[in-house]
Amino acid sequence: MSGDHHYNIELEWTGNQGTGTSAYQAYSRDHIVSVEGKPPIPGSSDPAFMGNAARYNPEDMFLASIASCHMLWFLHLASTAGIAVTAYRDDASAVMKTNADGSGEFTSVTLSPSVTITKLSQVEQARALHAKVGDMCFIARSVKVPIYHEVTVTVDP
């Protein structure tokens, strides 16, 4: 498991509406993200930036990457700690600030995982594991935006 891991995608812009980028409003922001052997992901820009609301935008995928990496590491840490997780749901959110020159950056990410475990005696231990996830999650370790956690743990034996 240690060592380098390599990832490849194919990104194809599909938004040429006949005149390419001849004008800002002349082209669609639609594109396809493909990974060999997996279903394609229909992408666009956020509707605020003339994108297609029916498609995933980079901001959606950024937040989804952080939230899914957090979940997968939490499940791993819970498993190795002997905590049986029976359900996990996260209503994650993020704030992105745009600047006068059109650039921007995310200023915060808030993960709000609701976790169900089987033992009442492990609630605090399960809650504490979320703080350790940030040290392990490949995505969280690779971004500069602060990531906050608003954790709910319930018990269903």
C-alpha cells in the first residue's frame, strides 16, 4: 500500500457550439470526465459562471472528494478501533469566495457526518475519530482550506 499511486483521467470539452470560444457567451462549459472502466461524469461550470446546473461542477467534485475521503478514512479507523458503524451520511457544505478579478478560493468546508454505531459506550470514541481523519485523508492533507466537523453519533444496537 505504501509508495506512489498514479491516477489518470481524460477530460474532454464538449461545449463547442460551432464557433468555439469566439465570445464568452458563445460556448458551453460542458465537458466529460472519464476514467478507464468507469462511467463518465458529466461536467460543466457552476451556473453562476454560465454552466449547466444539471451537470457536476468542479466545486461539487472538490467537496465530494473531501467528504468521501473523510468517510472512507473514518470507516477504516472505526473498523480498526472495533467500532461497528451501521450507517453514515454527510450533509457537507463549502463556502467559496470570488474576487474582483474573477479568481477565487474556498474559505471553508464543513463536514456534517451523522454516524450510527452499535455500542453506547463507544460514542465519544467514534466522535473523536473524526479529528484523526484529517491526519490520514489524502485529500484533506492536500488542500489548504480549513475543514470543520459537526459530528452526530447515534446508537442503534
